[in-house]
Amino acid sequence: MRTFNTADICDENDDVQIAEPIFKSFGENKKFHGRIRTVTAIEDNSYIKKLIEEKVDGDVMVIDGKGSTKCALLGDNLAMKAFENGWQGFVINGCIRDSDIINKISIGIKAINTVPIKSVKNNIGDYSKNLNFASVDFKEGEYIYSDSDGIIVLEKPLINDTEDINEGLVPFKIITFTKFY
């Protein structure tokens, strides 16, 4: 991923939306960016799971769970599937679970908090709607940048993702398991 810094982006651009600092950071990647895909999912992650199944090229899923802390909208299995399908990260107005495992997955996640309870599966939700939380309007197709300093949204990308930024290297993650006897 190309290097960026949200503080510098804010200094150099007047048309930046800045999210209120209400999110905690999860996942191995503390810095992520991409095109926004929106989902409304209140205590039901059915629509999130369906969208994660799509193969994407570095998109970021923005989920409005209306700030509910009653259940988690994302766990380790969905986070791993998202990583495998090319998602860069998530911004969740709600909770996640399995945070210790998620913190070892090469993905970036900003969420309000953790809670161990899984969501219901009633196939309720909505896609591609404009969302508003944390004093930001999240619109499908705009661009999000997130790092340790915060989350910002711009109408157009600042980073040219079509350039070869890894010099021909294929990204991979080595996971090792040790068995004790």
C-alpha cells in the first residue's frame, strides 16, 4: 500500500471530511484506504456477509450498525474471508468480536468496540445508501483513508492505486502453527 498520512492530507486539502474520534483500531493493518462500499446492518450481519463474498480490489466497507453494542457485526471468519477477497478494511458504527484473532489478519478495521455476542441472521439490511455517523457523510464510491490519527473521506482518490506500488512482488502472509506435545 502506498504511504499516506491523514494529518498531511488534511493539511493539504480543504474538502476533507474528518470522522469524530470514536473508533478503536483492530486488525494487523493500522493504515488502510480505498473506495467506499456502504451497508446498513443493525444487529444483523447477513448483508455484510453477502458483500464480503464479492471479490474486490481494495475497497473499504463502511457499515452503519447505528452504534449498537448489543452484538458484533464482524468476527474472525468474516474478516479472514474479506482479506482473501481483496477488501482493505472496514469502518463499523458498531462492534466486532474475536479481536485477538482479527488483530493477526492483514486487514484494517475501525469499530466502536468489541462484544462477544454474534448477530442474528434475518437477512435485513441495505446496500449503497448514503450513511451519516461520526459527523461524516459516507457515500458509495467516494474514498476513505484511515490511519492511527483518524478517518477521513474525500470525493476523489488522492493515491493512484493503478501504479505498481509493490515493484512486482505478490503480497502474501505466512501463518505458522506450532504443535506442542
